[in-house]
Amino acid sequence: MKKGKKINKKANENSEKESIFSKIISWISDGLLFIVLLPFNLFKYLNLGFYYIMKWMIRETPEKEKQRLEKEKAKKEELQKERERAKEYIKEQSEIQKTDLKFAKDINNEPIVHKDVKLTRAEQKEEHRIAKEKIRREKLRQKEEAKKEKKSVLEEFKKRNFFGRRRQQKLEKKRQILALDVNSADANRSSEKITFKYVGKNPEGKIEKGRFRGYSKLDVHSYLLSEGYEVYEINAVGKSIFTKDISITKPMKKSILVFYLTQLSTYLKAGIPIVDAMKILAKQAKTKTEKDIWKSIVYELSMGATLSEAMIRSGNVFPKLLINMVKTAEMTGDLSQVLDEQAEYYRSVEKSRKEMVNAMMYPIFVFVFAIIIVTYIIVSVVPQFVSIYDSLGADLPGITKFIINLSNFIRTKYLIIILVIFVLVFGFIFAFKKSVEFKSSVQYLLMHLPVIGDIIIYNEMTMFSKTFATLINNNIFITDSMDILGRITDNEIYKGIIFDAVTSLSKGDNLSSAFNDNWAFPDIAYQMIVTGEKTGQLGLMMEKVAEYYQEEHFNAMARIKALVEPLMIIFLAVIVGGILLAVIIPMFSMYQDII
């Protein structure tokens, strides 16, 4: 019994020692963890302390708070009056310069019918998941509110300190100065757009610096106010090479244009006014250039211009065909349908372009690769054989001597060769762009090549027929259609054909007479035009012609893809193999002489 008590006593002592030891270990680990986390905790507590200090510094007495609220109320009333004046000014300008076009359509919303059914196990799980998601979102919302509160405190602190107060006073003084009068010199409208540099607070409450093109300082100021800006400064920017001009922006890519046309058509079908639809497109824009383009159109629409006029004033951004179709739709009142048709048209154009590019990429790649291989062999491999032949004093055949001389010429005159290639390439590009005769000659030559000529003709006929059908189906006169077709095509041969067609029409002849017996205008298309003139269904006939030649163009591209690969391989094998054989054959003959 006594022995058992002793054992229990020893066990208790050991457990007490172990507990003390474990406590010491936990204290040490807690101390080490505290030391490691001290910088983070210190930063956290310092940040929290700074937050409460700022909150204490910006505290207000009831009297100061009342005065501040009165000032803010007065400022809001003043800004509201300015915005109302701006809207009235814009409304007056709009009434003077344009007839309001409305394309809104009613949409019938059918009510959703709910039925009481027993919840299945899956539905119960889904409800449980939704409830958990709601809790998670509520926590996130609380965190966001806390962040917003801290941010507001920081902004208020910055506003209340000396430098922030001085800056705000300066901006407010500039804003009050910018309360422009309609009768002032700043209201004088220019015939051309002027670039203005502005500073203001955007609707999100951030200070924004930017450029905007308008006809007068008052126009730009009124427009910015109507968009919810608080404008502090507007100054005209002088013309220079560094001043970005939206009016000379390069044409919009077809894929991007298709996206915007589809979106705009959807908004108009939903009954959204065209100005609001343009504002939505400006928000959806991914680049600053696209955003500036849509803002410019919104400005033009606000100043009383029609959509087609706004597109024209944007410069080269939008295709001429699209502008003319929009102009026609403004008269007929079917803008959304025309936008859908144009989106489909440019989608097919972009598809054809990509098919042509994809078909040409492989042969171009193989050709460039062949040039690189041949150049490497001539520059690096041939000189090694030359040294061997010189040391042996061998009598070389003519083809080998030619390859050796070519190698020496390339290695010694490579700078001259590069310069000549550079001059020829850029000279060709310059002449192709500037000289109509040179461009016409090149296109004439390409169109008479066996396979490439067919592809060019099929592509041009597809675009011509499809565009002509679109114009005719939208009740555009044939003479106007021909004028539009002549301006949108880049092929000088077809420009000449279209010019002859316009001349024939002016003389009172039929349209088909200009296309008869022309090598660039296939007989099938001519017969379809004749049939369309006789039956009065020219648009339908042109649609069929477009479908036919689009299929022919697709088949021709498929044939090229099938032929190019073996031809390029044969070309590469002949060139590279010929050079190698020309260099290696003398060595075999020398070996036979030795034997």
C-alpha cells in the first residue's frame, strides 16, 4: 500500500514537471511568435491609431457641421443651376441644328409565372448554398463599407489640412470663374473643331485631366457639365504634331466595328435613346482612342447633328459604306435593321480577309525560310569548300564558280544589298500608294496570273455584288450606289469599270452595257445583272452572284492551300539541293581522280 502511494506520488511529481516544462515551451514559442509578428502587428496598430487620430482631427461641432452642410447645399444648388443652364444651351443648339429622330420601340414584357412545388433534395441543397452565399456577400459588404469609411476619413483629412484646403480653394475659384456666359467671346463657334484641354472632377468624384475637341469653349464646357463633370479649367490647345486629333484617327478594325454595331442595334431595339446608347458604348470601350471616338459622337449628337453627320466628322474611323447606309436609315427610320445588316456584312468581309491571310501565311513563311537557309549556305558553308579547293588547285565547273562568286559578292557587299532591297521595297510601297498608274499596272499584272488572278477577281466580285445588293435593297439609287462602290473599292481596275457604268447611266444606257465583254467582270455576273434589270429584282440577283463567287473564292483558296505546300517543298529542295550539289560535285570528281 505504501509502495503504491510512493509510485503515485512520483507520477504526480513527474506530471507536474512535465506540465511546467510544457508551459515553459509554450511561453517560449508564444514569445518567438510575438517577436516574429511584431512588425506586422505594429504596422496594424499604428495604422489603426493614425485612423483614430485623423477621425479625432476632423471632428466637427454641431455649429461647424451645420455651416459645412449649408455651404455644400449652396454649392450643389449652384452646380445644379449651371448644369441646367448647360442643358438648356445644348437643347437650344439641338433644336436649331437638327430634327429629332426617335427610333424607340416598345417591348412587351411577359410576367413570370411561379408555381408552388415541393422542394427536392437538390433544390434544398441549392437553397442552402444560396443562403451561405448571401452570408458571404454580407460579410464582404461590411468589409467594403469599413474600407469606404476609412477612405472617406482619409479624403476628408486631406481636404481639411492646409495644402488640401489651398488646392480645393484654387479649384473652386477656377470653377466659379468658368461660369461662362452665352454672350461672351467663348461662345463664338468655329467652323472646324478645336482641341481643348480641361481639368475637372468626373462623376465618380476623381480629378480628371483630358483633351476634347469642340467648336467653342462654351460648347465643351456645357457638354462636360451636362455629363456630370465639375469643370475647373478649359484652355484651347494650339496645333502641333503632338496634339492628337480624333478626326484623323485610323479606320476602326472590322472585328471591333462588328461588335459595336451589334451592341448599338441591341440597345436601339430595347428602346434606349441613341445618345444614351452611345454613352454605354463609350463605357464599354477598351482603349482610350475608342472611348474618345464615342464621346466625340455623343458631343456631336448633343449639338444637334445626326448620327451619319457625327460619323463623317469623326474622319476616317468609319467606312463610307456604313455612313451612307446610316444616312439612308435615318430617312427611312429603320436604323437597327441596317446596323444588323452592316454588322453581318463586315463580319463576312473580315472572314474573307482572314481566310486570304491564312492561305498566304504558309507560302510566305516557307519562302522566307528558304531565303534564310540559302543565304546561310552561301555565306557560311560555301567558303569552307572554297578554301579546300584553293589549297588543292582543283579545276571547278562553271556552276560552282558562279556559286563561289555569288558567295564572295554577298559577304563583301552585304550592306549595299540590304540598302538596295530597302530602297526597292519602300519605293514600291510609296509608288503603289501615290501613283494610280503604277497601282493599276501592278493589279493588272496580278489579276492575269494563273491562280492568284482568279482569287483577286472572285474576292472583288464577292465584295462588289454583296455591297451592291445591300445598297439596292435599301432603296438607294443606282447612280448613288455606283458612286459609293467606286469610293469603297481599292482596286483601280474595278474603279474604272464602275466609272464606265456611271458614264453609261448618265447617257441613258442600261447598267449592264458597261459590264459587257470586260475581262475583269465575269460573264455569269453580267448575265445576272441583265436578268435583274429585266425582272426588276437586281438586288436579289446580286445576292446570288455574291453567294456564287464567295463559294468560288473559298474553293480557290482551298486549292491554293493544297498546292502551296508541295510546291514550296519542291522549290526549297531544288534550290538548296542545287547549291549543295554544285559545291560538293567537284569534291567527288577530285576523289575519283585520286583513285
